[in-house]
Amino acid sequence: MEYIEKLRIITRNLEKCERVTKHSTKEENQADTLANALIDIEDALKKINEQIPKLYLNDLKSEETDDLILELGEELRHILYHINDTSVYDYLKTISG
């Protein structure tokens, strides 16, 4: 499924959810913001699911391990960006610290 089609479907469903729409403002539709975030998070999780099993390899070189850790960190950063970008998940910000 193409990105635009995913975005359209997810946004339409999220617009039915008061938990999402109550955070919308004139400047920002939270259904749009969250839909974009969830699609990007889905992609990041796929990449993470590809990278973590590589750490189980017995013959990883030091630089390969370092590259994997950096790649995983970048995907985690991307997920955190999207969590922080939407008001829907503001309650998660108080959990982290």
C-alpha cells in the first residue's frame, strides 16, 4: 500500500477518535499528525526488527556492532521525535522522566 493511501485511511479512522481529535487546533489536525507519525514509526520498527537479530551473529566485528548500535539509535530517535511531535501521547513524556 502506498504512503498516501495509508495516510488517508489512518487519518480517516483517527478523525473518528475523540482521544485524538480533542488535541486538534486550528493550526494542527492531530489526526494528520498522528497518522504520519504512526506510518513513520511502523517503518522504523521494521528497520529495528531487521537490525536487532544481526546482534545475535557470532562473528560480528567491532565496527559492525558499532554501526548497528548507531543505526538502532537513529531509528529510536526517529520514534521519539514522532512521540514528542503529537499531543496525543503527551502523557508519555511524564513517564520518561
